[in-house]
Amino acid sequence: MRIKWAATIAATAAAAAIATAAPAHALATVDMEKVLLAAQIDPRRADSAITPGAKDHVLAVEQALQAKGFLAAQYVDGHFGTSTTTAYTNYQKSLGWTGLDTNGIPGQTSLEKLGDGRFTVTRVVTAGSRIAYQGKTINTRTRDMLKAAETRLGRTLTITQGSYNPGGVGASGGTHDGGGALDISVSGMSDATKTDVVRKLREAGFAAWWRKPSQGPWEHHIHAMAVSDPQQSPAAWHQSGDYYLGKNGLANGAADDGPQVTKRTWEEIKRG
């Protein structure tokens, strides 16, 4: 009887040891904020440099794209370049999506589907819902950013063109086809005020510029892109990347002509 009792105790202890053993290897985490930033900046680089802090997160995304047959091994390097963007677009199309949903930008839903069984997504960025604001269509993330800039300025800004406006203004080059895009009136503003508006928009997370008639077929206005909006059009996405690389966001690729600020996304700003 004692032998049987001892055996029972030993078996119970062994089972407990198994139950309390280290858990199975946890899934990797992908920081969506970092991936989005890299996806904007890296395709606009002249080289294959990596966006600081983004390498491991981009690698996890690229490895998943490779595993699904969308990306060749040679491009799995932590640089979210044009090949990775194309691969991500093709992955989005494989989900049966069309239009803006295949912009090559890693949104929450597509990232979580891609990461199923491979990684979990943290620091999720969402554009929010589409709303009518000043008679124009924008999303709630863009509205909140605009209001933050207005608070810094102590004045209300007037939107002349909003977002989700495909083909609305030909001179915009498709930048307003998706989310996060604004054109703002400068009527009655002095040059100093125009520059200050651009500064405050940038401090609220926009890539913003004072556009002048000498630069294109348009009147004076302020053009602003909400950096890291996952619903942006590819053209707007390129402008956001150019902004981070010190360019003016125009086809000529000239140096940024706006006021210099510490570049931060809306999510970074909200965290203080």
C-alpha cells in the first residue's frame, strides 16, 4: 500500500511539474506604429536604409509575406521598400479586397490576418470613422489632429478640400483619394501666419506645406497629410515619406521649404 501511495504522489508531482513548466513560445509582437512609419519612409529612400526602431517589426511582416509566397527571400531584410509594398498589395488583393483596401499600407485588419499564428499586433493605429466636417469628408483621426493644431494656433482653419475625394481636384495628383488629406484656405493670412499654420499642423502630426502658384497649377493654400493614416492613397503616402526625409512632397523632390519641427506622429503626440 505504501508503494502504491508513493507512486501516486510521484505521478501527481510529475503532472504538476508539467503543468507549471514554461509555456509554449509566445508569438512575436509587431508594433503597427513602427511598421507604418517604415512603410511610408523606406520606399522613398534612395538606398536600403532601415527606419530606426522598425527593423524587427518589419522583418516579422516580411517573413510572413515570404511564407505566403508574396515576397522573395532577398527582400526580407527589415527595409519596407518598394518590393515589400508590392508584396503587401498583392497580399491584400489575395483577401479579395479592391480599391483603397489594396494600397499596400499595413492596416489593422490585414496585419492581424497576416500575423495569425505568427505575431500579434500592438500599438494599433486606426483612421477612425468617416465624418462630414465643415461640409467635407474626413476621418475622426484627421479631425482630432486638426483640432489640436487649431488649439495651438488659437484660431479655426477652413478646409477647402477634404479626404476620400477620388478625382475631385486633378492638380492634387491623387493625394486626396484616400484618408488623412486636407487643403486649407489661407485667405486673409499674412505670410508669417501661413508659415505659423504650417508649423502648428506639423506639431500636430501632419506633413504640411504652404503651396504657392509658382510650384504648380494652384492658388496659395496649405496642403496637409496626416502622417501614418492607414487609409491614405499611395500618392499621399509618398508625400508623408518625403516629409520625413526632408523633402517638399512635390514631384521635383526638392528640399522641404517649411518650418522645421520635431517630427512626431499623432499617436506619439498623444502619449506626450
